[in-house]
Amino acid sequence: MDDISERSHRLLEEEKSKYSKILLSRLQARLGDVDGARKYAEILALVEHTFQSAGLVKEFHAYIQMVVGIVSFVRDPPFFVKIMYS
């Protein structure tokens, strides 16, 4: 998140903290202190995994576009590539 202002970054951090505390409190009220904390940790791990997976998918798509672009440039006329891949 390097492309947002310091104020926006601070606001996001405050909201993240606020909603994290709400989630933990809700889970602990519903499941008990230990089981609620355990479920909270599982959710955080799932969120982290989701972000990592999204990054890998993004890199994969960039790689495929690069390969398709190289192959298409050699095989297809530039106007065809522009129509198909833009």
C-alpha cells in the first residue's frame, strides 16, 4: 500500500485494529476465550493465505501475458494483437 497517503494508511490501520478487536471479542463471546482466540488465529491465517495466493495468481497472469505477447508478436499481426489483448 505504498501508493496511498500517510493519512489514509493511518485510517486503514485504525479501522483494521477496530474490526480485529470486534471479531476477536465476538468469537470469544461465542466460543469461549481459548476456542475463540484459536478461531481468530485460524481466520487470520486464512486471510494471509488468501493475500499470498492472490499475489501468486497476479504474477502468473503477468507471466502468461508476457508469453502470449511474445508469441503473438512473432505469429500475429500487431493490429490483431491490439484487438485481442487490449
